[in-house]
Amino acid sequence: MKYTPRPITENVNVSKTSPLREFFTLLLGILAFLVGVYVLLGLTVDLVAPRISPRLEDRLAGLFTSFYAAEDPASPQRARLQALLDDLSAAAGQDERQYQVHVVPDPLVNAVALPGGHIVLFSGLLDQVASENELAMILGHELGHFGNRDHLKGLGRGLVLVFLSAAALGVDSKASRMLQSLLVTTEMRFSRKQELLADAWGLELLVRKYGHAGGASDFFRRVHEQEGGKRFSYLFATHPYPEKRVRSIEMFISEREIPVGETVPFSRQSP
Amino acid sequence: MADLLILMGLIALGYFAGSATERRHYRSISKREEAFLHLPAVTFRSHGSLADASESRLVTGCAVISVDYFKRILAGLRALVGGRVKAYESLLDRARREAVLRMKEADPTADIIVNTRIETSSISKGGSNRQSVSTIEALAYGTAIHVKKKGT
């Protein structure tokens, strides 16, 4: 047998498809599937959330303790906020739940309603507050989220996503931990409609406590004035424009002919 | 967000650096294969009666090739849905051809290499650490035969 040397010109062992194309096809396909399942399960969660019992909710609350781990429980401010919150929740009479307020040192101008009746105020928000009435409006707003069970709806969807990522990528994988950290920032927000409903709830409580609606929209107006023309940053935010909130609160006040009275001053330093 | 950017950066690095390395390696492989065309490596168990062999010896060639980050992610995505892991085909192909070339380079004056075998093993196999790098090794070995020159 004669040996004829021949170079390899055709390689059957390596596919000639583009790896980039394969990468994006797979990535988009898998993402589309996950989004589909997420939306479907999310819809179910919206049905389930109002039926979760307070006892089950208290057990879920353990997942979120990291949110207020940094708070200072001995601060005199906290006692005052807690008293205000107790007044409001008594005025609402919505349930026997013991609501707790936490103050976390963070420049964020925001407040969060967490499962188990915990309301977290970031100190950045307290810096902006000028009167007790504004504070009551904000706390009432968060109570509104509890009343409408918004906090569970947000959490429920989040749980679905955590579950999905853990099932697909493993509980301890980098990607699923990344998703969970994203969740904390995205999922605990509520839709604009939910925010406006909670505003109405807060206003109701404010009027019950003080007998007038003074200070209801002051805080949001101040935030709006400070942000100036930065409309674009609100494009993707879930909170409505502060401007729109102010308008809807004021419309509510004038429709119901609620009196507007003097506000009680509040500053961070006062005990 | 920072995590996502780092991940995307690593994937891009893996893709560009990985495909550049692969192209360079394939250029080198085809050049050296061309140069070694005179030395056949065959899978026969013997060369004729071996009566005309003046010398025979074991030759081995071994190559270790690592996966890049892009291929790793691509294979991870592929693992979710199943199918051919095309991303790893070129790695194995390069490892096998490099190993055969190194085996030939181990005895460039031989007349033929018989009983050539190629084995592959995964170096990271069985590691408990999930972060370990997937790397494959190809080992080619055979018997190099020198034929008696006429008149000696």
C-alpha cells in the first residue's frame, strides 16, 4: 500500500456555525422562557398575596431583617416615630398588627414597607421632613401598602424569581445571588397605581388624626422642587412624578372639601 | 449592576482573546502539519514484519488546552437546553492535533509512527470546587519506527 501525504483541508470535527450567534440565540431563548414563566407565576401571586395569613407573613419577615440591621434602636427619634405610627394605626383600626418603625442611616430619600409590619425610614428622608404632618402622611402611605397587601405582592413575585433562578442555576450560583440582590432594589417597589392608592390611604389617616389635611402634599412638593426638571430620571421609576402625586392629593382634598390647618413642626434634632 | 458589568466584561474578554488565540493556534497547527506530512502516523499495530526496522521507540505528545470564559458561559447555557456543545469541539480538535504534532516532533527523523492512539482527559474532572478551570488534555502515543537504510 502506498502512502500519499495529504494535508487536512476539511475538518468535520468542528462545527462551522458562529459561536456568537449561538450565544445570543440561547441567551434570548432562555430569557424569554424565564420571563414568560415569571409573568405567569407573578399573575398567580397577585391572586394569592391577599390570602396570605398574618402568621405566615411574620415568618417571611425573617428574610428581610437585613434591611434594618443597621438601625439604632435607642434613638429618641425612633420613640417619637413609633408613637406617631401607633396613633395612626389605631386611627386606621385596620387590624391588630403591631407595626414597627425602623430608622436606618442612609442618604436615600425613601421609606419601605416590609413583611411582618416593619416600616423602614431612611434618614435621608427624615432630613427632608419639616413637619409632623408630613411624616404622618408618609407613615400613613406605608400603612396603606400594608392595607392593600402591596408589600406581599412585591415579595411574592420576588420569591418566584428567586425560586426560578435557584432551580435553573443552583441555589448558590453567582448568577442567582446576583438576581437576589437585584430583587432587593427592584421588587420591593410598587406600581404607580399602588402608590397613588396608598397616598389616598395615608391622606385618610392624616385627616383622622389631625382633623385636617395640612402638610399632606408638602413633602412631595419639596422633593419635586429639589429635583427640578429631572423628568427623565422618572421615566423608569415606579413612583409617580412627585408633581403628579401632589396634584392627585390636592384634587382629593378639594373634592372632599377637607379643611387645611396648621402643621406641627418636626426636626431631626428635637426629641 | 457592577456584577453584571464585570460578567459582561469577562465574556467579552473571553470571546475576543479566546478567538484570537484559537486562530493563531490553528495557523500554527496547519503550518506544522504541512511540514510533517513526510512522517505518517498510522493506527496499524505493526509495520510489515518489522524485519527491516533498525530502531523502534515509544513517542508521546501531550497538549493541555483551557476553555475561555465565553465558551464556558456558552456551554453552561447549552447545558440548560441540551444539544451539541459546539463551543468545546474546537478545543478538543486543537488538543488532539497539537498532541499528534508533538508526538511527531518527539522523533522527527522516524520513517513512520505505528499503533498511534489518542486519549483525552479532563484535568478539572471530579474537583469539588465549582470555580475550577475546565481544561482538557490530549495525549497521543505510538511506536516510532526507523527503517534500515539500504546498504547498511
